[in-house]
Amino acid sequence: LQSLQQYIEKFQQTSRPIRLILLDSIAFHYRSATSDYLGRTKSLSDTASFLIDLATKNDLAAVVINQMTTKLSGDSSQVVPALGESWAHAVTTRLILTTTCPPIRTCRLVKSPHKACAVAHCEIRECGIRDMVQSQEDQERKRQRVNL
């Protein structure tokens, strides 16, 4: 992760600068690696700070995917972010993506310094992510072309 800064700096001067860093399954590397919870919390905080600085300095987005886990409490259960509260407070913006009725996905904005909490429904296709309103419009256009 630390060599990422030099790699990005090299590409930012080209005609195709990097605009997105995607770090998938960050929880995997922390959940089973150590029982030193204080060290893990510090490392997570350092990683979040590093990625925020990297994104700010290089005008790019850093997307970090955290896993969800089930927290049991008596007779009830709740789905929570796997890395817990320290990570939840370290990130700038938090989105929760769920699939309730495939292929429809739900994206909930639950933390943002600039936007109110909100919900959007979308579909992931070969051509990219499309909101449900646009998906319905696309379907109508296709029907119209077929009927011509």
C-alpha cells in the first residue's frame, strides 16, 4: 500500500491519470491476522488517513470495501460492518450496498460530510451501473425500436 504513492505520481503526469483506487475486502486482512486489537485499530486508522491524503493530493477517489458480519445480542441479530466502530469513524463517506431482489441493488448513503442520508436503487449491467429510472427508460426505448 505504501508504494502506491509513487505509482500514482508516475501516472498522474500522463494523458491517462488515475482517478480511482479500489481496495476490496479490507476486513479480510485485519480480522484474522492479529489478536492485538490496539495495534489493529492504529493500523486501520493509519490506512484510512493514508488513503484520504492520497485521494486529496491526487484528485482521485479511494473506495474501500469492508465486509459485513452478524452481531448477535440475546435473541436478536444485526448486520454490522466487520471492522467495527474505529473504521466506521475513520471513513469520510459510507455507502451500504445490498441485493434484495436481484438484479436490483440498493445503495444507502449512511454517512457523508456533504449529503443527507438517502437511498437509491440501481442495476449492475455490462455497460455499468444504471439507476432504476434510467433502466426503465432504456427498456422503453428498446421496445420502441423493436416496434418500428
